[in-house]
Amino acid sequence: MQIFLDTNVFLYAAGASHPQREACAKVLRRVADGALHATINSEVVQEILYVLNRRGRREDALKLAGHLTALFPDLLAVTRDDVVRTCELLRRYPRLPVRDAVHVATMLRNGLKTVISVDSDFDQVSEIRRVAPGAI
């Protein structure tokens, strides 16, 4: 079973000391060694580039984006159909953040039902299941 990784898994793993850092790093080690079958979409990479660049960490952003495109050579595209479904999800779940809705739309189109994330906003979406990094 393939699992979707939310952006925050990468940001916590690559960030400063934080209670979620080691759990997120462990998830990524499991992906890298093949013990966990996971994927991401192009929006995750875009979000990492945006967040780290905004924090003044442009070189870190570029380095991490390079690692991600190597680790996930078949990263999922965000399509027109995903954008349409994102809008439907935002209408159905008014408290769901936009980027999370994009991830859910991409997941659903690709038959993915599980996301690893620190973000409890995913819990409101009945079509998927969120697993915390520490539970992996």
C-alpha cells in the first residue's frame, strides 16, 4: 500500500529542534531504505521551496527539492481534475486548508487513502485516513 507524505513531514525532519523532528526523520529513513512505500505530489515540492525560501533558507530549499525529486522520481502531478476536486473538497470541508485539499484531491485521483502528517486538519476528511509520523 502506498502512502502520501504531507509537506510537514519534510519540514520538521529538515528543521530546527522540535518534538516532531525525530519521528518525521524516521519516516523518511524508512522511505529511503524501501521499508515504507510512499509518494508525494508536485505541490509538496513547491510548498517546501516556498516555505524555506520565505524563511531565508533558499539553498536549503533547493537542496531538499533536489533530494525529493531523486527520492520520488514518479512524483504525482497536480492536474486540472485535481483542481476541480480541490474546489469540491473546500466546499464540503470549509475548515480544510487549500493546500491540504490539493493533496487530498491528488490522493483520491491516485487511489491513495492514507496520509502521514502532523496536521490534524486531514482528520475531518472522511475519504482518507491520517497517520501521525510517530505512529509509523
